[in-house]
Amino acid sequence: MKKLKKQNHAKVALFAGATALMALTPNIHAQSSVDALLNKLEQKGILTVDEAKALKTENQQSSTNDFNKAFNSKFQMPDWITGYKLYGDLRGRFDEQTTDNPGNKTTGLSAENQIRLRYRLRVGLLVTMLDDLQVGFSLGSGTGGALSSNQTLQDNGTKKAIWIDTAFGKWTPLNDSVWMLAATIGKMNQPFQASYMVFDPDYTPEGAALQGTYKINDNHSIGFNTAAFVLDNVAPASSSSSTSATTGSTRDPWMYGGQVIWNANWTSRIASSLGFAAYNIVNKDGLGLGQTGLPPGTPNYNNGGVPNNNQGNTRASNGNLLYWYNPIVASASVTYTLDSFPLYKGKFPIKPAGEFMYNPGAPSNNEGYWVGITLGKSGKKGLWDVSYRYQYLEADAWYDELVDDDNVAFYANKSTALAKNGWVSGTNIKGHLVKFNYSLTDALTFSFTAYMNELINPNQNIGTTGEPKNNAMHVMADLMWKF
């Protein structure tokens, strides 16, 4: 009995000491210092797991309250604002692209291996308000392109630009144990649950989106996503045979999309996801490349603001898209979780997955698919994942300016004056992807990525000359800090 009383007295003293340390330690160091102390006490058996967890929670809440109090004392905000979240990441990258193609002697194109050192910086603020309202924005590095925030180290250390990455308002009028419904307007993170074959991960579209979830029971739920995005606001249509002009508002190219996803947890080990989506691009001529010097009477939309980063789609002589893009996309995955796995801490997920795309708006070369598997899951200190994917994306399966811009093949010959050569991403590409992630800490992750690709149709948009050697390898090694 005396021994038990001594242990209880010791715990009380330790609780008091830890609490005092929370109060006395400067805010910038308090949380990490106290958490380290509590971990030691837990390891030595002086505190139970629950006791240590309770103290850590109290420490975190105390730190958050102190920060909010200090922030509010410096920046007076309206009463309807309930919280702030500052977030972001910084990624450093080694980027190498190689090919066996000797290049084009006529154009002087060099096929030497290309090595770049790059970084990506993104930082954002999310403000939460009463009545389930949010406003957010984020800034990012890069050149202003639609599909990348990468900035190459170059030009003798010149200053680099910062761009608006997202700027949006969100309202969640319904959020209970069964239903969730949220509406977003502005420039936002891509709302669809789709792979890089459909949308590049850095694509932040502009328009409106509606997202929802219906919880059938504890193990099954149905999610849906719908959106309407402005692809461009075109200038008035014109032709060389007429000086008249009409407004371009009715000719603006838009993308509409809808998606339904069924998520299921069958057992404690087995989960699955099955999704169907449909997308549609209207006023496709507004996505032409604005070629000049056309014959009289040829429609030509002056929309040079549309980025021309990727290629692969079939185009008419005036640079307009020849076919419509309204694909249907089906996706599926199954996750099986093991209790343990060699060289992995904790439960180990194994996830085979795939996606199929069919575009009825084009008569041929209108399909795409990928199949792959992921082992493990990174994101927490000491955890890792490795994945493999094979992808086959035909030329007119989808609009080439939306897909993964790291998935490249090599073009030695230009198809037209509007096309590009060198390492170019887009559609009409097939190949392999291998990726490895390891989380050195909760905030720092190392990644290795390798694409090994070639063109599906070497003569697409080029003619009989074709691209006899078009294989390309794209290797990236990243370090990413999250905050």
C-alpha cells in the first residue's frame, strides 16, 4: 500500500512538473520539448499511454490557444472568423530526361540528356468562419503554366515570380452523420477523384464545384463530385475575308464533369472503391492555337492565352481541335491490409487499382487505361510506399492540355509550325511508372520517380516521316518539406 501511494505521489509530481514546463517554456519550443519529456516518461513506465496522450493533447491545445490569443492581439479580425490555418510545402528536385533518339540534324535539335535542378514552393491560408463558410488562397512558384509550379534554377540567380495558385470561397450547408454537401467557387484544387491520366496533380481549375457524400452505414458511402470550369475567355471570332466581329462569350470553351464513387469497407482488412465519371468540353474551337496566315474564310480564334504545354491531340490545319472530348471514365481499387510487413512499422496496405477511359467524340485513337499496384503508405516518420503503373493513353482519348506533364516521350520532328519537339508530355504515350516514397520525418519525405515511355503512334500529326526513335526516360528525385 505504501509503495502504491509513493507511485501515485510521484505521478502527481510529474504531472505538476510537466504542466509547469508547458507554462514556462517559450511557445516556439514548448510543444516539442514537453512531448519529448512525456515520451521518455511513457517509455520508462512512469506514465501510462493514456496519461501521456492526455498531457500531449492538453499541451497542443494550450499552444494553439496561446498562438490564437497572440495573433488576435496583433490582428483584429471580425467576430465571425473562428480559425486560421497556414499551410504549404517546399520541394527540391533533381530532374533528368534521356532518350536514344539522335535528334534532328535539319532543325539542329539536340537530344543530349537534359538535367535540371528545380524547386516548388507553395504556401496558403485557409480562414474558417461561422455558418460553415471558408475562404482560402495559396501562392506558388513556377512560370505561370497551368500544370506545374516547378521553377528551374537558372539565369544566374535572378529573382523568381510568385503566382496565384488557388483563390476560392467554400460553403458547406450540410454536414451531419449522414450527409455532407459543399460548394466551391473560384480557382480551386481539382475536385474530382481522378488519376494523373485525367488531370495533372498541379492543375488548379477555375469555376465552380459541388461535392457531396451520403453515408449509407458505417461501412459504405456514396460520394459525388460535379463541376463547371472555364477553360478560356476567347477573343471575338474573325476570318481573313471579313472585318466584322462578334462577341466571344458564347464561344468560350468550358469543361463540365460529374462523378459518382462507392467506397466500401468489407472487413477490417478489405476495402474497395468503384467510380464512374463523365466529362465534356464544349466550344472546342476556342482551344485552338491561333495560327496566322490562314486562307480567306478560315475561322481562327485568337486565344493565344491557352497554354500549349502538352501535345498529342489531332488538330486541323488552323490549329483547332479536330474532334470532341467527352470521355467516360471508370476507376476501381481494392485495398488489403496486413498486420505487419518486413521493414515497415504498423499495418501494411496493398492496393491494386486501375482506370479506363473512352471518348466517343473521336472516331479512333480514343481510349486510355492504366493498371498498377501500391505497397505501403508513406506520410508518417519511418513509413514508405512503392508503386508500379503501366499506362496507355491514345491521342484523342482526352484533351492533352490537362494530363500529367511529367509523362513524356521524345519528338525529334515537328508535325506543324504549332507543334513542339524535344521531351513533350501529353496523349499518344504509353509506358511504365515506378515510384518510391520514404518519410524521413512526419514533415520531410524523399521520393524517387521514373517514367519509361514511347509514342503509341509514331506518325501522329507528323506523317510518313514519323518518329522512328521516340522513347524517353524521365527520372526525378525529390525532397519535400510540409508545414
